Amino acid sequence: MENIFNKFLELMASFEKNDVEYIVIGGLAINLHGFARNTEYIDLFVNPFEDNIKKLQASLFEIFNDNDIYEITLEELQKFPVIRYVSNAGISIDVIAKLGEQFSFSDLEYDVKMIEETKIKFANLKTLYMLKEKTYREIDQLDLKFIKSKLDNNAN
């Protein structure tokens, strides 16, 4: 499988160029806060409006050159708030428009980090905590311990 982080950086550079409104959540966001853990997915929370989804499609196509990307539409994201795209290289991307009635794009706060001259918008610790606090996966519980520790250290 192709290096997920290299493709991730290429995708983030394309998002910046195309002005895609997104926030990285999940395992990669945890990694960007300094907790090294494996993740198999790129989790992207996107602002669900037509123009932004077209920009998202353009960026995904630029990086993965796959017509299946055009199946990720606003209409589909309104029916299915999470759509998983798997590239020909085996990289999985979850495109998220909302999580139930609890979280929409406007509810999320983010930090910005520059890596290799690439701007990355990723969920801040408070947002990650809110997204993970009511989940029951073992990995989320480990993430929560890390997040709580970082939040406690930042408070002091």
C-alpha cells in the first residue's frame, strides 16, 4: 500500500489550492497532536454545500485520478453522512458531512499545522474530545486518555 501520509500531504496541498473547507478528524488528527498511533483512514469532515463538494471532488481526482470520486455528491452526503472512498492504491478516506444530530461542520473547531509547506486544518483537542467521548471502541478510549492528559497539561 502506498504511504498514506505522503498521499495525505498531497491531498492537503490540493485542498489548500482548491480552497476546500474541511477539518481532519480521527486518527490523523490525534497524530498531529503528538500521539503516535496507527490509522488506516483519512477522516475528513467537510462543509456540505455544493460548491465545496465540487472542490473536494476536484482535489480527490487530482490526487487519485479515479472517476468513482464523482459519486461523492452533496445529495449522497445528505443521505449518508459518511461516505468511504477507497483509492486504487488502497487508501481509505471517510468523507463526513455530519455525525448524527450532534455534530455538523460549524460545530467543529480546528488548529492549523504546517508540514513540509503544506497547511493542514485538524480538529483541536476540545473538538476531538467531544467527538470521541461517547464512543466505545478501544482505540477511542486510548485517544481520550491522551486528549485528557493534553488538555490537563494545557490548563496548568
